[in-house]
Amino acid sequence: MDVLTTIKLFAICTVISYSCNFQYGYSTVYLNTPVDGFKDYLKETFVKRGWTFTEATYDWVWNLIINIWFVGFFFGVWLSPVLNDRYGRKVGFIVMNILSLIAAVARFVGTQFYMPELLFIGRLLVSVATAVTYQANILYLQVKHFLLFN
């Protein structure tokens, strides 16, 4: 294999892996740093809606937003074989990256318009998409490019 082909293969694998792993890394880490900011955001959301905001309410809503990731990832693991085997790894990968984009927009809109429900839904969608793209990534790269490394 010549140098140009090796560089091209490395670039393709890097881009595919990055598009798969970025959402997982971002979604698991970004909530840890601005905890106080999220608490203020939730408090302001509840005040704007005329609801009471207690520490117990905060804990309940915060835990829902954080832990929905695992529920979505679980369903994504089971959805992956159905989607990837029926339509192909490439289609599954592309469709789930589009779903990740939709989830990112939902989370952005949720923070800008004080709608924590969209944070919850966006996190659920991105966790399903991440599980499917993880599996599609491994299988696609293995089948498509494995022989080029020999």
C-alpha cells in the first residue's frame, strides 16, 4: 500500500471515529462542569412557568436529565443490529449522525428557550444514536477497510 492510500485511509477512519465518539464524550462530560449553571437554569425555568422549585425537585429533574443517557443507549444497542443489518452500516451511521444533529438542535433550543424537556429528549435521542453509530463504526471499518491494513 502506498503512502497516499495509507494517509487517505487514516483520514477516513479518523473522521468516522470522531463523528461517532464526539457525542459520547461530550454528552458524558459536559454536564459535570456547569452544575450550578444548570441549577440556575432549572430554577429560572420553573419560576418562568410559575412552578415551585425545591431542592428535591431539582434533584429529581437533574437525575432524569443525566440518567436518561443510559436508557437511550440501552435501546440503541438493541436497535443497532436491526438498523445496521437491514439497511447497511453506512446508512445506519449516516442516519444516526443526522439524528445526533437533530438532538443537538433540540438541546440548543431547550437551553435558549427554557425548555428542559428538550434537553431530556435531545439527550435520549443522542444516546440512541451514539449506541448505533458505535456499533456501525466498528462493523463498517472492519468490513470495509480491514484488508487495507495488511
